[in-house]
Amino acid sequence: MSDDHTHVQEFFTARAADWDSRFPDDGPAYAAAVADLGLRPGDRVLDAGCGTGRALTPLRAAVGPAGVVVGADLTPAMLQAAVRAGRDRDGRLLLADVAALPLRDASLDAVFAAGLIAHLPQPAHNLRELARVVRPGGTLALFHPIGRAALAARHGRQITPDDLRAEPNLRPLLAGAGWRMTSYVDRDDRFLALGVREG
């Protein structure tokens, strides 16, 4: 396992037990972002870097009982927290790295990724891997329940021009990975970049 993976696992393992209680009011923001993904009943969707599975319930509601919901995360403690919260009833949980997903090419209709992009060691490669598992015309949502400036302030930092999530940086990054950005919102109460899988 690379040092990047070890760092990510250590970071989230230390926070898994109280992750949901630290951010108790995020549910409506997750539900709104899932709604913006435009899922239909019967769709197949991946929650990439699912953490404690907070998106799994709205994802299941969107795709219905005939749909497929998969949550993948690199950190066992986060998946265990998802099971303790009962969210494994809404989707299948996989211990997996988004750099090498155990999923077939073009097997999904959409990917939802909350807070993921900042933790990707190789964003261009990792976004290409997400594109690999989504059919042409499928969708991607890169989401965070607060915007870039609010998140930086939470961590005692300022946002900088090289921030990966800044629109001038993110749009070409997505394009190079097989995604066309269709929408970009960055305000204090929401970050959401939507893309379509080119094909």
C-alpha cells in the first residue's frame, strides 16, 4: 500500500467513530446533491469514497428497489461505521480503492463522490478510473456539503489559485479524464460539480 493510501486510512480511521456526529446536519445537502445527479429508477450508481455511507439512503431512494447502489471506501473503519448506522441495507459496501475498482467497464450509470477529490493521490488517473466504470452519457457528481472557502476556513487556511476544485483547474482535469463538466456551484453552503461521461 502506498504512503498516500496509508495516510488516508489513518486520517479516516481516527475519525470514523464520531464522523456522523461531527456533521449531523449534512443530510439535506446530501439529498439535494443526489437529486441533482438525475438518477432514475433502476439505475446503477457508485458512491465513491462513501465513508460512513451518508449518501446511500438518498441514492437508494433515487434508484428504487430495482436499482443498484454500491458504496466503496478504502478505510475499513468507515465501512464499519456505515454498517453500525444500518446504511448497508441501502447498498452493497466494498472495501476498495477508487484507483482500481473491482467493477466492469461501463457497468454503472452514475458516480457520486462526496469530499473525495481532495483525498485522491492521483486525481487525473483516479477520475479516469471512475470514467471507466460509467457508461457513455452517465453522470458524475463531485460534492461537498460546504463550499471551498468555508472548508478552507474550517481548516484554518485560505483557498489558493492551485486548488484542484477551482473551476479553471477542475474543468480541464475532468475533460482529460473523460468527463465533460455540465454544472459548477461553489458557494458557502455547497460545492457541486456535475459531469457527463464522454463517449
